[in-house]
Amino acid sequence: MGVLDGALGWLRAQPRAAKTRVGVVGFCMGGALAERWALRGGDLAAVVMFYGSPETDPARLAALRAPLQGHFGADDDGIPAKKVEELRGGLAAAGKTAEIFSYPGAGHAFMHEGRDSFRPDQARQAWARTLSFLQKHLKG
């Protein structure tokens, strides 16, 4: 978290970025870190997590202030569909809305072009959703 805080501090010290909206995108462990960083509060305008193990506790999710989008493979053995449903339920119980997507036929690391797990159709759809989400929350 200290490294992420430091990166944001550095970004805020740059004249061109001092007053811009900032978002974070993370994959795998980075996806989990992106969500957890957002749960600490801070100056984030958007959070996108790709198949990181999510926090699902409503009490902890209540701290979420930034819009959240999550992408998960429906066939991910490490983050099963039950865990994704727990995330949805935890967000609802905390009174938070988020965009949580589950991709049929995709497992863990479905965005990674260099792995056998890569699923190009699901990856294109997830990336289009990500770009739209970031434009919505970071532009303006």
C-alpha cells in the first residue's frame, strides 16, 4: 500500500496531473491490491480489478468510495463463481453498486495473451468495458 500511496503522491506532484481524476487497474494480485487500496479511502475516481481475490465482507466494503468494476473468469478455480457472488452480495449488503462481470468459458488470467488461459473474445469484451468505465469516471 505504501508503494501505491507513493505513486499517487508522485503523480499528484506533477503539474499536469495534480488536479486530474485518478484510477487504478490491477490484474491478479494487482486486482486484489487495487480493491484493497480503494477500501483504504484516498483519492481514487475509479477502480478496475481483474481476477484478483476480492474482499467480500460488507463491513469492509462499506469503506468503498470509488466506483468499482470487476472482471472474473467463470471457470477460475482460484476465484470460483461462489466467491464472485459473495462479492456481489457483500457490495449489496454494504449499499454499494459496482459493475461485476463474470465471463463464461474463461478461467484465471483470461486477459494474458502469452498464456494458454487467454480467451480473446472475453478479453476484448472486458477491455472494452474497462475503457468505457474509465472514460465515464475519469473524463471531465
